[in-house]
Amino acid sequence: MAVDLTLTVTAPAGGASSGADRLLGLLLFLPVPLVLWLLTRQPLGTLASLAIGFALMATHRLYARPGEAPTWPRPLPSS
């Protein structure tokens, strides 16, 4: 049984992504290295760094969800 693992990337309907889209993506990604830095370096002390890091992880879904690409309706796989 053969499985097709081809990934197709298409540009947005308006053409190439704008600089604003890239900036938004960067801003939505910044909590990831920030949390890693807080949890590994602990610049604010152990408890403060852990509290801020875990707060960022717990609330990430709230501010990242609006910038997420829509997933429904998903196109049916072609046969």
C-alpha cells in the first residue's frame, strides 16, 4: 500500500503574503523563545520566571487563535 506524503503549499488568494502577515506571524511566535529563555535562564529568579513562563504557555491559545489559519472546511484528499 503506497502512501502519498506530498506537501502542497499555495499562496494566499491575494497573492504573496504581505509584510504585515509576516510581522503578525513573528509576533505570534515570539512567546515560544521567550518561554524557553525564561524557563532555562530564569533571569527574574526561579519563582517569577516559572510563573511568567507558565502564564505565557497557559494564555498562548487566547492570543494566538485569531492569527491561526482557518482549518475548516478542509479540502477532501484527491484520489
